[in-house]
Amino acid sequence: MMKAEELKLTEEWDKVFPKSEKVEHRKVTFINHFGITLAADMYTPKNAEGKLAAVAVSGPFGAVKEQSSGLYAQEMAERGFLAIAFDPSFTGESGGFPRDMHSPDIDVEDFQAAVDFLSVQENVDPEKIGIIGICGWGGMALQTACIDTRIKATVTSTMYDMSRVAGNGYFDSTDNEEARHQARVAVNTQRTADYKNGDYAKAGGVVDPLPEDAPYFVKDYHAYYKTSRGYHARSVNSNNGWNVTAGTSLMNTRLFTYAKEIRSAVLMVHGEKAHSCYLSKDAYADMVKDSNYADNKELLIIPGASHTDLYDRKDIIPFDKIEEFLKENLK
């Protein structure tokens, strides 16, 4: 029998975006197959009747549900969906120990557990469930779509393939055996030190103060995570970052192996000027190449948009298109 952890959930509105008067909001919890209790915000259209199409949202990687994923979920609820934004295992208000750790297997399970939860809600049609993943959780959403046939539609926004970045570096700049060997030596040296010290060293969140010569995308991250625009006290990226050894599994994993076998619909959204745009372009190309299911797959590039513009810029995020895509594929 699954037993829930006792979580301390904040009842006050502590999001980085304003509360909508068009939706009902409440905290919910559910348990994944690893026994970890996850915390989520549920957004339901006011005066909704009957069984609704539902969407589970998470991301960005290292963010919490009070940031971008909550904004997306509330927006989708305004557009008629029941939506939840959840904190992944080991982060935010969700359970799991040690804190600030992750694994791609558990990340996928978190999305599947969200689908479990939505599937049994009295006001949800279990045949009309989709997922939205932002940034690194866009990659995890696509990976979940590879395995979970209950998901009828998947949206990725400003997607990161975290396994490619972990193995090859940004822009594949360290895609060679020697660089990977040195990365393995470093992370395993840290594992020994952590065990000796009885604690996990932190990698540090988004750099602060910001160096003048920081790459433009680091400046974009700083403008979101380290300012009033997006800072949150429970966000990994806004504070001390992941454990140094948290990415070990990603270094030894490759996502999207079976992406071309995804039969359900997929919409991938990315900003034209995002440093990460190549990740969506390549993942989309691999997904549709030699696939029998390419007709319901789409890549949408937003002109002039940066990576973090799709975190919270409601004037840039193509919510009309996302709504249209979900309603078409969750009908």
C-alpha cells in the first residue's frame, strides 16, 4: 500500500505571477512509483461542468511550480483545461531525500505519476490527458511520451535535451572521449568527498553577481531566476543549485531513443534566438525521420524569441497555438 509523506504545503499565494480570477486553485499531492509524494497546484476553470481535458505541467529544470510551470498551468485552466503544475521529486514542496537530486528515470516517473493522478479525478476525462514540459522538463516530457500511451498530446517549450548537454557539453563543445573521461573523474571524485563529508556539495544556482563577460543566455537566466521577475525561495536555480553529483545518471543516459515510435501528437515550441534552439530542431528531426507517425508532429519556431522569453512572456508564448493543438488532440 502506497503511503504518502507528510509535506509542508504553503497555502498562501507565493507565485511569481498574479493569481487569475477565472480559475479555482488548490494544492494537491500524489505518489509516484518510487514512493515519493509530489506536491502540485491544481487549476480548474471556474464554473466548469462535466469531465474536462487535463494537462500536467513541469519545468524548467531546477525551477518550481510557483514559477513558469504554474504560469502555464493557470493559463491553460483559463482556456478550459484542468491543469496541474507539480514540483519534481527532491525539489520544491515535493518529497524525496536527499534534496536537490534527480534522475531521468525518476523524472519520467514523476510525469507518469501526474498522469496517474489526473486519470482518476472525477472531473477529468482519462482519454483526454496531455503534458507540457518546459526547458529540461520539455526533454523529460518527450521522453515520457515515448513510454506512456495514456498521453494523447505533448507540448515541449524551449526544450533542453539534458542528456546531450551532460554528455557533450553546450553546443556539443566537449563531444569527445577525453572530455567525457575528465567529467567522469571529476564527478566520481566528488562522490567520494561527499560520502566522506556526509553531505552533498552544491553546484551553485544561476551565477550571481553576474560577470560582465557572461554569455547572453546566462544573462537571460539571471534576469529570470535572480530578480523579482522569477526569483523563488524554493527554486534550485534561484539559490544554491543542484548537488554537484546530481547529473551523474544523465552522463550515462541518452533520451529519445524511441521518439520516432511516439504515436500521439507532439508540438515542440522554441525561440529563434534561444541558445538551446538546436536541441529542439535536432530532436524533432530525429523524431520524424523514418517515422510512421510524423503527421501529428510539429516544430514551431518563435521569431526573435530567446530561451527564457518562453518562461513567462505571455506576449510571446504561443498560448493560442498550444490551446488549439491540445484541443485538437484531446477531443
